[in-house]
Amino acid sequence: MKKTKNFIAVLLVAMGTSSVAFAGGDSLKASSAVKVVSFNKNDSYKLIYKSEGKQNVTVNVLDEKGVSIHKGSVRVVEGFAQNFDLSNVPSGYYTFEVVSKGEKVAQTVHHVSEVDKLVEQVALSSNANTKKMVLRSSASVSSPLSVAIYGGQDELLFTEEVKSADFFTRVYDLSQIKGAGVRFTVSYNNTVVKDQKFDF
């Protein structure tokens, strides 16, 4: 994954309780605190840090295995705010840390990627009597959804790109297609989020 200053993965976000750790086991000073809030349909996060005085701090973002996906330094005057775009990061728990003078404050968030959201928010159904397929989506994503329909020999019969609104329904009439069944796929950014076979 290409490292950038602002990271690029969310729909469901469970904000963890802020945790603190100090060298030597000291307790948290009331003057230092960190908070992480989600925005932009929970695809981005804002890290807010408050402290007293001027200082240099290190900002770390760690995945649930403790691997750093971002590290940077910030010159602070009584605090700062920094945005992180996680729209292309895999689902999981991510910890935002601010370290200064042996002091560390951190908060963990639960992040759900766009692809994992689409798996839950895109639904396919069929009517064997009318040979119609129904695609429903409650997702709002930045790129179009790619729809493809394949015949019984896995030959491509139809393809289109659908710009996703917050909610939409599309009906596909397959009554003119010969054969007993079709395979229907929905992809997002070249990743298949639905792949279902329907027999008529």
C-alpha cells in the first residue's frame, strides 16, 4: 500500500474509549487529551489533540496488529487537528496515537471498508416466473458499480456501470435469454462484492 500523509477505508464506526499510557506508569495529566471523530460518511477521521504550551509531537496510526500505517511529526501550540482518509484501508481496528515527552495518548476506532459495506448494502434477487433480476443498493459510494450478467457457459451477456445514489433499485428483464440460468456480478473499483448464480 502506498504510504501518504493522509491515509486512505467506512460505514460503521465504533469509537473506542480513550486510553493513555505514560513512561514510568504515571497518570494522565488533565491538560493532555486526544479525540478521534468520523466524518464524510464515516470514511474519514479527524484526530483532535489538546495540550499546554509549545511542543513537537509524533502522530502514529497503527492497525490491529500494531503495524504502523502512518507516522509523522507535528509542531503543536496548545493542540492541533489532522484529517485522515481511510476509504481504501481494510476493515479493522485502528489506533491513533500522539506521543510527546514520554507521554502517549491514544484512541482506537473500528473501521469498515467501502467494499465490506457494499457486501451488506447490495442485494440481488430474482423472479423465476418473469425471469427478472432485481438489484437494490443502499450504499453511497464515490465510484460507479459495475454490473455484469453471464450466461450458462459463462459468456458475457450484458454489462453496465451504475452511479450509486443513497438508495436505488434496478430491474433486469432476462426473458429473452436462452438457457436455464445466469450469473450476476456486481463490482466496485475492480473488486467483486456480489457474485450469484440464478436458475430459471
